[in-house]
Amino acid sequence: MKSSIFTSCLAMTILIGVASGQPYFVSPQQDYCAPNFQCPTVVSEVCATDGQTYINECFARVAACGSPDLRILHPGSCGLVPKRGLW
């Protein structure tokens, strides 16, 4: 039950950020920065401003504990972004 509520909240947070079309801070919360905190392993990749693809937003929030300016750019893998002028 708790995991389904967490998953629903996580999905809603991602949708709100994506709907705005703007990168959004993942704002680490104290729980995410706890030494033994474990994220769910549900794969719902997000691309962050550090160029890393995270398994899900939870992993990005844990990363934000050491990098508070980290933002989510979009859902999915960061992948390769083509440079302008190549076409």
C-alpha cells in the first residue's frame, strides 16, 4: 500500500514537471539523504542537468543530496543530443 502511494506521488511529481516544460529541482528531502535510504528499483528513467540518466526520480533525489542544484530535464534517458549544424 505504501509503495503504491509512493509510486503514485512520484509519477505525479514527474508529470507536473514535464507538463511545465521546464527543468525542475529535485530538492532532496531529509529521508533521501539518510545513510541507509533505499530507492525502489522501478525503472522510470529521468534525465538530469548533470547529463546523467537516473533509474527513477528517487535516485535523482539521492544524487541531489550531494548536488543541490540538480534538476530533472525530462523523463527518459538523456541519450545523445545531436549538435546543430550536423544535418
